[in-house]
Amino acid sequence: MPALRAAAEPTRLRLLALCARSDLTVTDLTQILGQSQPRLSRHLKVMCEAGLMQRTREGTNAFFRAQNEGLAPVLAEIMPRGDPVFALDAKRLGEIKQARAAKATVYFRKNAASWDKLRSMHVENRLVEEGLCRCLPPRKIDKLLDIGTGTGRMLELLGPRAKQAVGVDASREMLALARFNLENAGLRNCELRQADMYQLPWLEPCFDIVTIHMVLHYAENPAAVIAEAARVLRPGGRLFAVDLAPHALETLRTEHAHYWLGFATPKVATWCHQVGLGLFRTMTLPGEPLNVCIWQADKPADAAANKPGGQQ
């Protein structure tokens, strides 16, 4: 069995144990194991080819994580954590996580005032999240995508209800925050990718829930974001877009980089219908002075109706 052969080496077992607990770069692993980067890169290549690890590119870095299915989680579970070598690895991993936490704290402090001011203008985040959760199907989510994941809040909220969840964002700084938050929450079924929301890295429809939370007002072309979300949504899948209703606060453009001053439901419905989605529910949550809308659109299960502009 290729996976067993790939794992049958002490360094690779250490790598597997570490990457089952955190997403790590080769630089991180070099610091922990004290081995050369070329050597560790060769081990990681073998393990990725054997299906034990996955590699995700993020700017100039690549993050490695143990696969959540197959042999990898079984091996990670039976690692001898009391062994001195594995214990030292865990200690050094903890130091790297502490360094990440320090960076996250600095970033939060720098931006907290701006975020708090914006939050105070619309309905409480708690009420928005409760509204979104009420709209979700009661069944377990098979595969969820959060576009523009930011700090990973939607993954924290919905990840426990999903078998697998993926968050994408163009910002490495935001992904670093999201990674810190998800690790603190223990959500190893959630992964992160640096990606353009206009060109998602999946060729086929593979998600049954897609969320776009407070992202569209930053997008130059929000219709294109919805179209790309629809493209990767499975037939029978559901899109949730959460954003501001129309308003006249120009300061959000000048002080918070908003491209759009909210969206009217008929406009969002048109964008959804143009790519074959049926918008059948809108929830409006009143705030002061900003209202928040949750738009819910389904991709028809009928493949014939799944084409852009298709009949519903």
C-alpha cells in the first residue's frame, strides 16, 4: 500500500503528527524538527503523492496539512505522544502557535477601532449569525465554501455543522488570522486557501453550501462573484449572501473602502437568476442606521435547468 510505505519512516511520522494538528510551512517544520529544508521538502513531496498530506499554495508560502480521510488520521491518532521526540515536537509547535497568536493580537489591536465603529452601525453580528443558521438545512453539510472568509468567522460558526469546510481569501494577513482562530476552535475539518473570488480554484461544482458574508460591498463586480459561487455550487446546492441593504453613508466608501452602498433585493435576485439560481427567500434584519439582508438562492437539482439563464 503506497500510503503505508510513504509513512514508514520516522521523520515522516513526525511530520504527519505535526500537520494533523496545524497547517505548517516548510520553514515552520524546519524550525521544529531541526532538519534541512530540502530534506523535509522531499519527505513532504512523497507524502503528498501518497495521499497522506495536502499542499496549499499561499503567496510565496505553501502550507501542509494531514489529510482528514484515509490512513492519515488513523496514523495521527495512534502516534506515541508520550515519546520524548514527539513531545519535543509538540512543545516547539506550541511556540510557533504562540508567535502566530502574538501577530494576530497586534493586527486585531490595530484594526479593532475601525471594526467596532462599523459593527455599531448595523444589527448585532449575533443576530445575523442566528438568522443565517436558521436558514441552513437541518442535515449535516457535506462540503461548505466561504468566499472572502476574512477572520474565518463563518467557518467557526458553520464548520461544526460540516463534514468539510473551505475558506478562501485574497489577503494573506486575513488568512493568518483565520488560521489562528480555527486552530483555537479545534476545527481541523476546515481548511484555508489564498484565492481570487473571481477565479476560484475548482473546475467542477463541488460544494453544497456557499456563503458570501459581508464581502459583496467590497467587490468591484459583485455579479461576477455570485456567478463564480454558482459555478462551484452543486446542483441542489444553496448560496447564502449576507450584506448591507441600500444606504447613503458615503463615509463607508471613504473610511472603510466600501465599493457599493448596499444592495437592493431585486438587483441581487437578477444576478442570481442570470446564472441559473432561484432566489426564493430574503431575510432583512433592521439596524441603526444600516440594515443587513440574508439572501438565499438554490441551484436547481435538474441539470438542464442548471445552465446560466436556464428556466426554473
